[in-house]
Amino acid sequence: MTDSSGNVKIIAIVCNWCSYAGADGAGTARLKQPYDFRVMRVPCTGRVDPLLALKAFEKGADGVLISGCHPGDCHYSEGNYYARRKFELLKRMLPHLGIEPERYTYTWVSASEAARWQQVVTNFVTKVGELGPRQGGAL
Amino acid sequence: MRIGVFICHCGTNIAATVDSHGLAERAAELKDVVHTEDVMYTCSEPGQAGIQRAIREKGLTRVVVAACSPQMHEVTFRRCVEDAGLNPHLFEMANIREHCSWIHDDKELATEKAYEIIKMAVAKVRTAEPLFPNEVDVNKDVLVIGGGVAGIQVALDLADAGLKVTIVERETTIGGTMARLDKTFPTIDCSACILTPRMVDAAHHENITIMAYSEVDRVQGYVGNFVVDIKRKAAMVDWNRCIGCELCVQKCPARGPDYFNAGLAETKAIYIPFPQAVPKRAAIQTDYCRWFQQGKCRVCSRVCPANAIDYDQQDTYVQRKVGAIVVATGMDVFPWEEYYPQYGGGRIPDVISGLQYERMLNASGPTGGHVHRISNHEEPKTVVFIQCVGSRDEAVGRPYCSSVCCMYTAKQAILTKSHCGDDTDVYVFYIDIRATGKGYEEFIKRAQSEFGVNYVRGRVSKLYEDNGKVMVRGMDTLLGHQVEIPADLVILATGTTSAEGAPQLAQTLNISYDEFGFFKESHPKLRPVETNTAGIFLAGACQSPKDIPTSVAQASGTASKVLGLLAKDKLKTSPEVAVVDQSRCVGCWKCIDVCPFSAPEKQELRDGTSRSHVIETVCQGCGICVATCPVNCISLKGFTTDSLIDQLEEALLG
């Protein structure tokens, strides 16, 4: 477990129905997680404009994680399908903006996957932690 | 703007790892924050009264509570601030428990993180606007999916209260798993004697419509106003004519597998699952019918006195409009054959599942209630039960307890003694005995002392055939030595698994399910029969393995929740919906394309041009259109882009 804090700043944008509840479940089960991430709740990953992730990088995030319901399980039927296309394009675009693609990931964690949430954030924070703070300031 | 921040200790749940008092002092420095305090239990009555007092005395116009998850208490606190005269949407929760204190150990770092979470919440509440709900009419009809004992109980409770209920059942008869059982524990009373009158009650109830051999195909709409497409599967028999006389079944020359008898026997290609079926109607399994497979036969058509056979019948679709949906799809038996090669994987004839044995014990089952070996039809002299097959076994991906097997094994052990005589040796291999219901422990004790069932603590490692016997090799962990029993019949206390197709149904309904396919309740203690989709409820074993008393009790609980919802004539809809800035809309209609609920519509303006307009009562607030609109003219109330960016800034710049 990463106990060293203040090293990197990571934003986790999560959907209300699956990943936020999964993160709640991880808390309820007292599954220890790294300090270096802040959760921002949205109703659905379909609400997430990729520009929001870029905005996070612009404001100084060292990593951005987006997580929602598994494909097929979206609370709003198909929000995560729209989201997936956009997130995939964003992934390809990041290197052109000078951002290492490893600093960004999107994933699916359901409300019952508390242990998976712990694993996802731990892995991502560790990976971004190895890269260290992002150099070059705004984008 | 006057913001108040209340920081909860939650006893020691938060305060043990987060310095709530220190945070209250620091939060006072934040912009627009005029009042902060730390509270032992914010959700308690004095805690809520304190918030209301501060709103009145300090003139607060916005409130932040830093405590548990909004999924836990957002509703509680919104109501609290509303009672004090504040719009409930001028409130925000900072989750410093599930997302901070419970997942960290270092108090200093956790407190720092909690501070940032609070800053984000304050930033969000600063952009909040008062929102007002709309009202929609409520359809008071109910759809119950699954006609097992839980579904029947829900339907009868609701119908007795005066609501119109439709039961959709995918088999040709209602009754579910309970209809296949012989006796029920811990009273050893006859399962059919309890269930079949209830089935008939449901069939005759003026407020209940049973759609058997049907499946839910599509669900649209939202709480209070669902539109459900139901597929009525072709039975190849006109059920309006069929009288259930079974002449066709008697004369049919083709045989097929018998689902109802758990594969213990065969059925005819045209079949009625059991004599008390409701509705008692025949259906053709076309995969086994000679007419459908070989193009000749038509015996059923010739013998049918009602002229009901219709080989050209097609699936049909009907639509139902309902205000609430109850899911009661039950469970299936764990497919042990695929997972337990050490128990023969289904190749040893005298090793059968608990449900197969249940059918064998049943007087209307394929053996007429006579217990015999499958291999030679002789009465067994030594019967061995093995518990936890497909339960509490991580090796087969089933870590959970199926909750019924200990009890039904004890019941079957007792019944074995009464069917085959006292001199029959009965052994039960177990890991632990779970007998937690009313009268359950006493029942186990009866099996042991009164009926002389031998309980052996330990797992069975191997079953193999030897000299006409099934050799049971296992460990007696209490005596600490290996045992080997030559058995005539071995019954596996097969665990329960989610019903076939459960994940697909969950996707149709937009409800959550767990890794095993059991549907997820909204909250195990606060909202145990609700799902996260408003208006959709759960009953029975589809939520987790349950026995009959628990399923029925839960089903009545579910019915009361449905009644609570439908007692209102109008429902308030969430005001957190999308809104279009029509002055900037370019009329590309991408919002209309992406919306899963058909909420945006074209609205013609006075100048003859059209702009997008979101119907507030239809919008579910997902925000897909917001992220799709190319000119950013759609905003999601409660989750505006500004509020999200403000949160980002607080999290990153602080």
C-alpha cells in the first residue's frame, strides 16, 4: 500500500450507480486504499465529456481515472457505451498533447465489486506514482 | 451566500482516523463558510436539530454535511434542511467515511484528504441552485416477474389490496422451485399442500392475470410509468381451447428431458409439468416433437378433443403499462456435474442431486414416491448425503452459503428413514450445520437423536464405483481418521445458483447484480427490497439464496413497499434533469439520437425554427446529452459543468 502521500494528484470520476457504490462498498469492507486520489461523482459516465478529463490535467492532475458500470449494465441502459467511444478516442489523443497515456485510464467497476475497486485504484495510483508528478504545467 | 459545514464524528467511525474537530476549525476559513461545527452523530435527532437551528440562527443558505456516503443519508439530510426552510438541493454531502476514514490508517494524511473532500463539496454547493420537483401521474398496475412462491405471495398481497397484478412466468406453470419439492422443513408438511392452493388463489383472483410461458422482452419508462413488452412464447397449443385433459400427453410417442423432474425421468414431447399445474395447459417441446423434427406424426392433433393443437403458432408480443415491477425470478440448482469430477461428474448413476432426490421422494414424482437406486431399482440400505456441494467452496467459485442445504438434507435424511425403514443407514457429511431459523436447530437435533441419522464432520474427497456400490471416501475430522462407506445411494446437497438468464434480465431492467447473478438490493438494511432503479423491487431467492419462510416474509415486505409507492396518486420526479439553453441550440438533434428515454423533443418556436427541449418528467438525469451536445447548450441540473470544474479546482489547486 502506498502510504507516501502528496506525491501525485489523481482525480477519479465515477458514476453514481456502479463505481461510486463499489467504492462505498470498499469503504464498508475497510479495504485499504492509497491516499492520492479524489473521487468526483457524476450520474453516469455518459455525462463525462472527455474535455473534463483534459480540464483535470490542465488544472494540474497527474492522473485521471474514469469508472462506470460494466458495458451492458448501465443504469441508464447505454450511457457507458457512448462514454467508452469517447474515452477510447481521448486515450489516443493524449500523447499528442504531451500527456503520457499511462496517466489516464477508464474502467468498469460494479456496485458489488468492492475488492475490484480497491485493486483498480491501487494499481492506477501506484502506476501514476511511479511516473511522478507531471512536468510542464498546464497541458 | 452563507454556507454551513457540519462534520460528523460518526462515533469513532470517522473520528478515529480523521480529526473532525480540527476540520471544523479549518473549514471555517473557506470562502462563504460562515458556520462550522463537528457533531458526534449528525444523522441523529439532535444532530439534525442542530443543523436546523444553525440554518435559522445563522441564516445559512447552503449546507454541507461531511459524513458518510450520500447513498446512505443524502435523502435524510435533504429532508432535514427542507424542514428548516432551505431548498433540499442547496445541500451537499462530503463522503469522508466510506471514501476516507474507513480506507485509511494514518490520521494526518486521512484528515488532509477529508479536508480536500470537504473543499470539493463546498465548491459544489456554492454553484447549487434551488431545484423543484415535477409531478407525474402514477399507473397503479404492477408487474411481477416470476411465479414462484415469492412472486405468488407478492401478487396475492397486492391484489388483495386492490391493485391489478400481472404475473409473467417463463415456464408453462407457476409454482417455481417450491412446486418441485416434496416436503418442507422444519415441519415436514407437504409442499404442494401449501403451495397449490395459493397457485389456485392467484389464478382465480379477479385482480391477477397470469401470463405463463412468457418472458419480459423489453422495459421502457420509469417509476410510475413503465411500458413492458412481454413475449408470449408459442406453446404450439391454443391455450384458449386446451382443457388440460392430458390425452395428448398419454398418446404422444416422442420423449424429451423433464425439467420439472430435474432430469430424473423423461417427459413426452407434449407435456404438462405436473398434475396441479396452473394454468394446466399443454405445450410442445419442438426439439423433441416428431412432427417438428421429422415432419410426420400429428398424433396430438388427432386425439385432442378440444382441437387445440396449432403447429403454426408463433411467438406473440403484448404490452403492459405498469407503475411498479417486482422481480421474483428465484434460483436454480448449482450445475454440480460440471464442477465436481471427484464426485463422478454425473457419470455415476447412484449419485444424484438434492432436487432429484426431492422428486424421487414425491408421491407424484416419477417413482411414485418410492426411493430406489437408479442403477438397479433396488431399495437402498445405506444412503449418504454430502453437504455444501456448490456452496462455501471457493474452488468452484461459490464462496457463499446456499442457506437451505443443511436443512433440506436433514429433512431428506428423516424422510429416507421413513421411506426405507429405520434399519437404513443414513450418513450426512457436513462442514458446519447452519440451522438459524425458527425451529431449525431442534429439527437437526431430531434428525440426529430421534431418527438416528449419523452426522460425520468432514468433506468427501472422492466417490467411485466398486462392486455395485458407490464408495464414499472422506475424512471424519472430529475423530481424525479417514472413513470409507460403501453406499447404495449418494445425495449431493446441491447449492443454489442464480436463475438462468438473471444477468440478461437485470440488463433489460437496468438493475444491478452481483458476480453470481443475484440481483442487488439498494441497501442491505435501509432498502433491502428496493433496487437502485426506482419502481423496481425484489422478492425471494433472486436476491440471495433463501428458504421458503424467508422468501414469503420478504415477498410480503416487498408488497408493502410497492403499496407505499402506489398509494400516491402523483409521484415527484427528480429535478436533477437536463435543460436546454435554446438560444444556443443549433438543432442538430444529436441529443434526441443519444437519449435512452426519448426525453428531448423538437420544439417549434414562434419564428418557425425548431430547438431541442427536454421533457422534464421523462428525463432521468443521466447527462448523456450534455456530454454529446456539440455546442454545450445542455446543462444537467445538480451536475453542471461549472460545478464539476469547481470541484476539480478545489481538489487540485489546494
